[in-house]
Amino acid sequence: MQFAQYDVVMVKSFLTEKLAEADAFNLRPPRVGDVATIIEIYSNPIGYELECSDADGITEWMVAFEPHEVELELIK
């Protein structure tokens, strides 16, 4: 499936465990079931920068994934 910038996706599974470092943009690591926005699509190497925010709009994590590291589902 092809995704576009600003698509809202859900993390279905991790094919490679990805831990977010604790800093201003990563309050916690990504989890299966998280809903995130694709904020950037990279072409070399191919990948997605995802941002997950809480109900107040505070960023919980912002992590780049290569397609083989995560399975995403488009939220409609």
C-alpha cells in the first residue's frame, strides 16, 4: 500500500523493534495500536517519519521507520 504525506495511520505491528529515545519529541516509544501522522516520506532510503500525539496535541513520539520495520494501516 502506498501512503501520502499527512495520511493518518495505525501501527499494526513492528517487524523490527524501534525504541524512541527520550527527548523533547519522544516521551515514550511507539506501540502497536498507536495512531500517527506521516509527516515526511523519504526516498533514499525509503521510509516514513511518523508523529504520534496525545489528545491535547502533545507529541508523544516522532520516529522514522523504513517500510520493512513496521506494518501500517490507513485510518479512514
